[in-house]
Amino acid sequence: MMERQPTSGVQRYMRSIAAFLSLVTLLAGCGVYTLNPAGKASIKTISVEPFENKTNEFGFTDRLAEIVIDAFIKEGTLRVVPSGKADAALVAVLNRYEKLPFKFDQTDQVEEYKVLLDLQVTLKNPKDDSDIWTEHMTQEGVYNANSETEQDGQQRAGARLVDAILNRTTKSW
């Protein structure tokens, strides 16, 4: 049987220092978290500006902006207010819209299409027009060519875009 050697004062001191440093490191990782965008507690209201459309898909950006507004209202972290009265303004530009074949059957007929949305989305501080954040977002929505319409694909891509915007705006850590 092995006998335990008595621990010297230096060894006890070194173990105490190591335990203390481990505790400090552990606690340093437990900072304060917030669900406010970019940790900004001052942002309580948001305006959603009309989306700019640089594509030939007219009217779609109006529907998309309404979907985003409805999602912010439903989510409830930020209150949607008119332009000029908000702590932050969401600005988006639809740069590309495409309907592309996604899946083919055995006879090379299109079974599914995907709608591709490519946007530049920015959350701005309206007081000084500075960017709080800006991000390039690409989303897609797939729909069945035989039983669904392009609008179904648009709705799916729009829903994914809304999730991405909400996550970036209200859940930034």
C-alpha cells in the first residue's frame, strides 16, 4: 500500500493559487447577458422602413416589410413605431430575387423550385444615422412545382428572412 506524502506549505499555496485562478476564469465567462440588440438597453422601439427593391419583382418588398413588422409586433421585445419616433430603424434592400429549378424528376421535369432572396439589412441609429449592425442575408424557400405556387416559396423564404432579422435584432449577445 502506498503512503501519502505530507504536503508542503509551498504545494498547498500553489494549489490554492491554481484553484483561485480557475474560479476567476470560470466567473469571467459568466457575464451579464441581454436580449437587446448589440447589448443596447436604450433600444426599446423600432421602425421598419419601406424595403428598397432593386429587382423586377414589384410589390414583393411591400409584403416582405409587412411580414417583418407583424413578426416584431408578435415577438414583442421591441415596440414598432413610426419613423422618427424610434430608437432604431430597420432598413433593407432587396438586391436579387430569383426563381430557380431545385429538384428534377426522372424525366428531367422540374419537381421543385426555390425562391432566392438576397438582401442587405441594416439596423440604424436614427439620431446620428450610424449603423448599429449591417448584414448581407440570403434566404430561400422551396415549393412543389405541381401542387404549390411561387407565392408559397416566397412565404417560406420570407419566414426564414424574418427569423434571421429577429435573431440578429432582438437576440444579439
